[in-house]
Amino acid sequence: MKASKRDLLRKLDSYNLTEFQKLVLKETLNIEKGEVLTYKQLAERIGHGKAYRAVGSALKINPLAPMIPCHRVIRSDGTLGNYSGTGGSRRKRELLASENAIAS
DNA sequence: ACCGTATCAACTA
DNA sequence: TAGTTGATACGGT
């Protein structure tokens, strides 16, 4: 464990992110292993609710891509949506299959 | 299944 | 300030 969640939060504050972005990223870090939220659910969690679009934009700028469980955020349709990390949606699918054992 | 509209925040001209 | 885009959501056709 080199990067504690608290350290990541501190780093986020150091980046040139807006309050909204930081809010979304922090909430994403708060997602536990085995927890999968939809963009809408995440938006509602931070109190914006209908800002699912802005939430997606926030995750895509995510400076700690591999450290933040952004792969645990999927679409309401049950599809994985997109992923800015290595391998794109393919990698995301494997991560979810490994952590949450999603149904293929 | 496909298209249009709704809604929010950030980026660029 | 205005216009466009985006890792979406939902309803109508």
C-alpha cells in the first residue's frame, strides 16, 4: 500500500481540478471493492443527481486513473461504458470480472 | 433498434 | 459570452 486513500485525496487537491471534479473523484475513491455504481447513481451520491454527464467528464480527466476505481462506474444499462485507461473498455471488463465477478 | 431531447460542467474561439 | 463536446439517461417512433 504505497498510496493511501488519504494521500490520493491530498493529491487531488493539488491538481488543477475544479471543485466538482474533485468531488466526483473523491466519491469514486470511496467506492469499495465489489461495489459498482452507475454514472447516475454516482451523480446522485454527490448531490448533483442529474449531472451524470459532468460526472463522466470528471472521471475522464481523472489524474490518478489506475489508482482510482473508475472502472467500478458503469452505465445504467448495465454496459461498462467507456474507459480512459489502458485497454479501454476491454481492460475495464476484466477488472470488473476480477473484482466483482460480473456476468459475462 | 434508432433518433431526439434533457441536463450539467468544462473547454475553446 | 456563445457554441461545442462528453466515459449518460430516458422517452418517443
